[in-house]
Amino acid sequence: MAHTEDYTKAMSQEMHNIIDHAQALVEATSGELDERIQSARAALKERLDASKGECGELEDRLLEKVQVADEFIHVKPYYAIGGTFIAGLFLGWFMSRK
């Protein structure tokens, strides 16, 4: 579970970095006079504000799902192994078809 939390934190940090870079782009174009740039800037700023909230909610839901899956695997490991085996068989079968 420690690796999952590390990966989750890394993904979260990367998403925040992308949002920060986009925010910097919005701020860098604030002095532009072209109407198309101003409208694109306004739309991007609006979407960035919405994305910040969605990103936090998505992280919480993802972490919750990962914890539930981790608990299930610890409680019933043979079901997880069997399910993975069957999924691998189907995947191999679909990939081998021409």
C-alpha cells in the first residue's frame, strides 16, 4: 500500500504542476490586446478554476477505490489471483486472434 500512496502523491503533484503551468500561461498573456487571446484566456482561466476542485475530488475517490481494492485482495487473495488469471486468458485470446 505504501507504493500506491507514493504513486498517488506523485500523480497528484504532477497534476498540480500542470495546473500551475497553465495558470502561469494565463497570467503571462494578461497584457495581450487581441480579442481572441482574451477570450481564450478567460475560458482557460475558468476551466482551470473548475479543474482544481475536480482534481481534489478525483484524488479522494481514487484513493478510496484503491484502498477498497487493497482490502479485498488481502481478505480474498485467491479470488484476485483467479480473476487476474482469467482476465489474462481473455486478453491473450483476443490478442492472438487475427
